[in-house]
Amino acid sequence: ADLDIICDGEQTRQHFVTTFIEHLSGVDFENRKTVKIRNRYDASVPVVVGEVTRQKAVFVEDAKFLRKQTNKPIKWALPGPLTMVDTLYDDHYKSREKLAWEFAIALNEEARELQDAGVDIIQFDEPAFNVFFDEVNDWGMAALERAIEGLHCQTAVHICYGYGIQANTDWKKTLGSEWRQYEEIFPKIQKSKIDIVSLECHNSNVPLNLMELVRGKKVMVGAIDVATNAIETPEEVAATLRKALEFVDAENLYPSTNCGMAPLSRNIARGKLSALSAGAEIIRKELGI
């Protein structure tokens, strides 16, 4: 697909959050409880029963394997502390904030080893940022900054509206003609040490002018809709990127997808990534870069 930044497609994990948590101490996956995730849907989740610590590396060997496959920059995704907290039942700390800080410490340990393994961009997935605005502003962003402490590679936060299940689709239908959730959290992110903000744009109701709130940050602009099998044309991708350039400096714009492609077939995903690359090339030629 002629991509500039490579990831492994998370081929070695079952879930973007719980696969990391499975490798931490203090979490019981056998005796689950039901919680409402992101105030949206019920799920059977593991239970925090003791002190949460990272005993060993989780994805480092996978990252080393990926590093050997390409000379291009590579990106690795980890769950963010707030989203991790919202994917569990806490029977030990009894505090979402305290648990988030413990997760942030474990994530930082993992991120430092991923960096040493040759990862160029470490992305933290935080879809919960689009729901729990008060927590983001009170301690969620601070916990994320603890997770990136001491890193010299680039860091990113990915904030989408959720995919893959009907509850997410139904929730989006309640958000109206303009999705302005980013407006609640971008000012805090703008002041943070995070380098890159990843957001969804194409086929969403997100007003693109909200990107002005993170002016100066690098922005991964979602120009591919992962909720449909329809493959975008390069010109459709380019149209999204042109609009984004009104609010993001060209050197800071990273064409990307709205989210991961797990719900899609390999052929559809490959077609969409090829369109992403071709659309980006159209814009490069227009800009003379």
C-alpha cells in the first residue's frame, strides 16, 4: 500500500485494551463482573483484585520483529490509562484516578522498552477521552503524560468515537449533526507534551475547524472510514486532507484512518490503505512537496 509509517496491525493481540492487561499482576480474568463501558454498553470484564504491576515486557518482542521487517518509521499502539480503567471492575483501589496512575506507570515501563526496541511513534488509544470530559481534564491527561514520561520518541493519542459493535453505532446516532466532543478535551491536549493527536474525520460529523484547537501539534487526520466496506477513491481522501489543511500546517498533517481496520477483510483494508497513500500523494503534488 506504499505507506510511510508502518505498524503490525495488532496481529498478536485479541483486544486493544485487555491483551495488555492480561500480562499485569493484580487482575483476575476468571471471576469477571459486568460493567457499563463508556456509559454505553454492558460487558463482562476482568476484576482488579490487588496491586497492579507489570512483571515483564508485553509487546517488545513483537516490536523487535516488526523493526526487522522495514527501514521505515514504525508505530506501536498501547491502550491509554483512562480507557483501561473504564474496561475493568476495580475491587482494590476503589478509585479510577488511583488505578489510572498505576496503569500509567506500567505503560511507561512498556513504552520505554518499545522505544529501545526501535519504535518511532508510540500511540495511546483513548476513546474514553470522548466521554469522560471531567476526568480527562481533572487527571486523565496528567495520567497520560505520566505514561509518556522520559520518552524521546514521538508520542500520539488516538481519540475516536468507537467501532465494531452496534452500541457504538447507536451512540453516534444520538450525537446530532455536529460532533463537538473534541472541543472539550483539545485545549488540555494542546497544553500537554503529547506530540501527535489522532482523530476521525471522513464520514463523521466532526467539525474540522476543531483542529484549530490543537494548532501546532501534529495531527493524524482520519481520511478513511473503517465502518464501511466501500473503498474510498484517492480524490475522496485528498478532499478530506485539503479541508484539514485549513486548520493544520502541511508539515504537521499525517494522513491516516479513522481507527483500526479489525472489522474489515484483508482485501478491503488493503484497498483503503492504497487509497490513503494515493490521496496523500495528490496533496503532496499540489503542495509541491
